[in-house]
Amino acid sequence: MPKLLSWEDLKSYRSEIKGESSLLEPDSGRVLLAVGEATCGIAAGAKEVEAVLAKEIAKRGVNAQIIPTGCFGYCYAEPMVEVRKAGEPSVYYGYVTPEVAKSIVKRHLVEGRILEDNVLHLEVEAE
Amino acid sequence: MSATQTRIALRNCGVIDPESINDYIATDGYDALAKCVFELKPEEVVDVIKKSGLRGRGGAGFPTGIKWETAMKTPSDVKYVLCNADEGDPGAFMDRSVLEGDPHCVLEAMAICGYAIGASQGIIYVRAEYPLAVKRLQIAIDQAKDLALLGDNIMGSDFSFNLRLYLGAGAFVCGEETSLMNSVQGGRGEPRIKPPFPAVAGLWGKPTNINNVETYANVAAIIRNGWEWFRSFGTEKSPGTKVFALAGKVNNVGLVEVPMGTPLRTIIEDIGGGIRNNRRFKAVQTGGPSGGCIPAEHLDTPIDYESLTSLGSMMGSGGMIVMDEDDCMVNIAKFYLTFTAEESCGKCSPCRIGNQRLLEILTRITSGEGEDKDLSELDELGNIIKDTALCGLGQSSPNPAISTLRFFKSEYIAHVRDKKCPAGACIKLVGFKVLPEKCTGCTVCARNCPVKCISGKPKQVHSIDQAKCIKCGACMEKCRFKAIVRG
């Protein structure tokens, strides 16, 4: 890793890594699957869900990346998976079982159909 | 559902990968530190925090900027920055979520504080019971050091700041700042009298700034966006937001961040989705073992430090436990007193002996052995403990008893005079009886009674021998005809 030796260094480092981070640039075509993996999510089975997502992504050759995140705050609905696509509002899935995780990849990512029954409707004012 | 939430402290929780410093940097991470180190003088940093009106999120609500200013102005060759991550209230998990979801935001804020007060060393006191938080914090510290965002000569500047973790052994009193510092020094987790305050003479007698996790979680956002921005949230006296761990009998258990001044009702009914199983709301407990229970008639109270204190409760660290009609308030008070009596360090007698006596009174009342004078004694003794205990633990431990006595006196009276628990929670005061008009004589209750105290012939009304009954409730649970009730 490089040493950042000025504020300029930090800024240029930021622009270099931005494309690989959890932030989506518009029109990048990337798809991210954020899985809530704080203690609450892990206890509810988030690691199993992540494993199924990874396996399905590989099996179907989908261009998507998994981001293990902290707690979304909706502990009652864990495990949770958020589908982030550039230029589209995020879709939050709650109560995700390994079966639902499979369907998220197959139906949402491959066929482009949202699994309406599993969607949690959340609106949070950001910073 | 949660349109009323505003996320500042939790801005990155659930958004970024907490084990990736690149994710944090991509969301403008460490820009606030760079701005301080390269553009602001220490006193200017303190000024921004003072003007923001940020107050301690660990419970007492002391103005953060004043703490920083005192530590800055106290001359010393060595100073320390401490983070209190010894979250110990039953049902509270705000700090754990911040540490597990966005550890870098705490590190960055501590470095900013170090720059402001002139400290080059920081310690995060985190409970060993939070292994994932400990792991992610250590990863974050190592990553930040690798990039020269922590350690010696941060970003090539003259400012150095080294951070390490100190694992707490799980004593509740170590959340009290002077006990925490004793623990870091290798001593017993016991408090000492203040003043001197830590900002003047803290760890190893040196000026020390100590803030809670959530307080630090606000700092970088304030520096980046300005104090005016922060003041646009919340109220005049309590600016910004507060994170609450919503637990108990609500439908949507979880972590909530709302602007200060939001009514309790909004959190419980709108965000929390109301009470589970269509039961009726009875009270909300805020502030953990140091707080009190707030009844339905005060649900429209705006959440800020002063309002909650005036109701005999407190903000506390942000635990919020919702109770319904099945919860007995006397029993709840007993639960919290059991906790504090056990966690009292024993250094001062009001806390060591007083809480034990309070617990004995509450145990008598919930066992049906209470007398009228117990109620006045509970109130009097509780207030004496509050006035005379050495530290925050003892000064607030009677709150659960005093506040329930204030708002739910009729329930105490029912226990003491009628020997009845209206909520049906105090096992020694509950009885079960058979409703003759509903009993079909199916014998299921008799066969399931563990002490065989139910008698009756098949197809005839059964009866319970109250003297033998152990009040386990198995009969009521098994009866398919709802023929057995409490009473």
C-alpha cells in the first residue's frame, strides 16, 4: 500500500480506488449485493446467505460483487440483502433465506424481475 | 415506514464494507482529518465542535466542545484521547453497530480530537464481549497506519497519533469514565470523586478527553459539513440526531437514528411499527438501568436530554425497551435493581448497601409480602442513594424504581394491599382457576400438571388445589377450551 503524504495524495488515492469501492459510479454497469454482516446479521444467517449468493453468481456468470456491510438497522428483518445497480434505486430484501438468495440472483439479477414479496420498503434520509 | 430517520452517526453502517479502508475513503473518509491537520488550528477545530452544540451521546449529555476545550487548555507534555466503547446497558447495541459497521469513523474522530487537544496517543476501551467489533477495529487501525492516516507524521504532517485497543472485562461500572481509566491503568474498576475531571487530570493523571463511540461518530461529519449544517438537525439545546436501539415488544426491533426532538410516539409507532400481537402499549424504558419508565400519557414528549430527565428517566446511551400490558412495572424495576445491585463496585456505601436494600423491598413487594411503608421507604431511600452515591452508577440506579413508583403507583398498591399483580407477571401473586361453564372435563390439564394438583373425573368440571399449585401455567397453555384463566 502507498503512504499518503499529503491531502493531495489522499484525494488522488480516492479517485483511483473509487471504481472498486462500495460506491457506484453512474453508468458503470456494476451490480453490488450488500449483505448486512454485523453480529445481528451473522447470527440470523447472513454468512450462509453470502455463500449462496457467491455460488449462484459464479454459476450463472453474473457480473456482480458482494459487499459485506455492517448493520442496516432493521434487525427484525435480518438477514438482509441490498441490490445496488448504477442509476437505479436500491432494492432491499429482508428475511432472506438461502432459497430467497438463490432467487435474487436468478430472478432479479439474471431476469431483471424484482422479488416483490421479499422487498422491504425503506426510506432513509441520508447525510 | 422509516421516512423520519436521519443518519449521521450511522451514515456508513450498512453502506460500506467495514473491513475496507478504501470503502471509507471513497465516502470522503479521512478528509475531515486532513482538513483539520492542514487547514485548521487546534482552537479552530474546538470552536467548530463547540458551535455545533454536540453533546455526549453516552448518556449525560455534557457539551463535547467544552470537554475538548478544557483538555486543550490544560498544559501537559502528554495527553490522551479515550473512547468509551464499554456499552453495557441491557438491550443496548448502538455502539456495537457503529464499531462493526464503520470503525474508521471513530478512528478519524479520535485523531481529530488528538490534533485539537494536543494528544498523540489514543485508547479505545472496548468490551471483550464484542469480538467482531474488536476484530474490525484492529483491522481498521492497521489499515490506517499502512496508509499513514494514523501513526507517526500523519499524511506527511508534523502531527502523530497512535491508537490502540484495551479490552474491558465486562464490568458495567467501567462504563463510568473514572472507573474506565482505573481499569486501563491496571487497577480495579472503581470510580473516584470528580473533580478533577478527566480533561484536567485523567489517565495517569494527564489531561484526557473521553467520549462515547456515538459522540465520535458525529465528529468527522461536523468538520466536513460545518457546525451550521449539524445544527439544522435536532433542537436548539440538543442539536443533531440520536441513535436508539429499539427492543422489547415492538414489531420492528432494530437500530434507529432520528433527529433530536422527535416524539417518542414516532419512534415506537411509526418506525417501530407499533406493539407486537396487537397488545396495548404500557411504557417505554429509556436509559437502561440508569433510566426510567415513561408511560403512555407522555408518549408525545420530544426526545432530548432535558425532556427525558424531567420525566425521571434519561437519554442514557440510547437503549429503548418497549413494554406492553403483560409487563409488570414492579417486576421491571426489580429486574434493573437486580442488575445494578450485582454490578455495584462496592466502593461507596449508598450504592453497595442502598441498592441491596432497594432490591429487598422490591423482592418483598413482588412476593406479596410488601407493606404500605415499603412504598414510602422505596422513594425515600431511592432519593438518598441518588444524592449520595459516588458515581453515575449509584446516582442513577434508583431511577427505574422511583419512576415506576411515580407513574404506576396503582400497580405497586395492588401488589402491597391486594396481593395481586395486575399484569400477571409476578409468579407468586398469580393464581389459576377453572371456569366451570367452559370446562368440558377433557382431563388434558390434569395430565399436564407437573405437580398433579388438578383433580376431576372425565367429562366433569375440574378444579385446582391452590395450596399445591406452583403457578407454572402449564394447564392454561394446554387447555383447548380457554377454560383456565389467571385470577
